[in-house]
Amino acid sequence: SSKFVPSQPKVKSKTRGSVQDNTAAIDEAATAPVPAENEQPVFRLKKRALKVFNALFYNPSQSDLPGEIQWSDFLFAMAATGFAPEKLCGSVWKFTPSALDVERSIQFHEPHPVGKIPFRNARQIGRRLSRTCGWHGAMFTI
């Protein structure tokens, strides 16, 4: 009867760099002060832009369910928060942060053939803005 005999692990010599003690770096990281939560600004918007963000970041406890959003209203709202809209090829729009503490730009597709964003797509846009910019519905007021 043949039994399985595990082989001895191979010892491999290090060929690049030198071995360093990482415990000092770990201790420094553990004692470093934790930065405070990055505070997001509160945007004071016109009623037209606030209506858009109330739909994007819809809270089910609100009394009325928002409908579709006009694409022109969405462009106005994004510009009011500090994004510079730029039409790329086809129906793609790039929103570049100009006066915001946001690292990167974000792209959205313009709805066609009708220039209205359905509520379901508006919620998806809101989730993407939440992931990208850290935004939430309480950040927008009149």
C-alpha cells in the first residue's frame, strides 16, 4: 500500500532587497492619530437643483415620490454644486469637479430619445455620486 508522504517545503533565498523589521512601522501606524471624519460641505441650492438632488437621494420617509428628472435640470444641479459638465462623444457627459474636494470626474449617459431621467436611473446616479463623492441627501438645502 502506498501512502502519501508530503515533501519538505523548499527554502528559497531572497534575491531582491533586504529583510527589514516591520514591527516598528506597525507600531507607528497604531499610535498615529486617526484623522477626523472628512466633513462634507452643505450645498445651498435653488429650488430647481434641490428637487433634482431630492430625487437622486430619495428617502422613503418623504411624503411624495419624485418622478422623472429633466436632463437640463440635472445639468443645472450638477453645475450648481461645482461640477463642470462637458459633452463627450454620443450621449456621454463628463462632470469634472472644479470647486469641490472630490478626487476624480464622473461620467453619465444622457437619456435618449426622451431627455428625462427615469426615477430608477436617478437612484442609480445618486448611489454613484454617493460612492464617488461621499454625498448624501442631507447635504442639500435651499
